[in-house]
Amino acid sequence: NAQGLPYLGIFNMRQPALLLRDTDLIRKVLVTEFNKFHDNGIEINEEADPILAKNPFFLKGDRWKIVRAQLTPLLTNAKVSFLCKSA
């Protein structure tokens, strides 16, 4: 019974993985500590899908750092709030 647990151990095919269920823990992994979790083992074929291959969630190492540095100024709270109100 997984009810109330902040995370679970699961298998993604034959590879062990964590399934996060706690919103604070999810926020920590996706925002606060993302630089420690971005190398997620998902490989994207850049020739097959050049747009998805540039998605920061699939980049690794220096390429991830460069794209993150480019995107961070665009995603301030004020700018995102303005875009959400405009939609």
C-alpha cells in the first residue's frame, strides 16, 4: 500500500526508478535541485527529432548548462505571471 508515501521505488522496464508523489519533493527535484537530477538516462536521437533533442529536460552536461542559462532570464515569476494572465 503506497498511500501517504512521498516516493516509491518502481521499475522502468528493467531499470529501477523513483516515482515522486510529494509535491514539495517534486518541486525540490524539478526546481531547487534540478542540476543534480537532469542527467536522467533518457537518450533522444537528434537526427530523428532535433527539436526534442534541444529540450532542457533531455540535455546533459555543458549543453544543459548553456540552454538553462539562456532560458532562465525568460522564465522569471513576473514574466510567467504576465503570460498566464494574457492567455
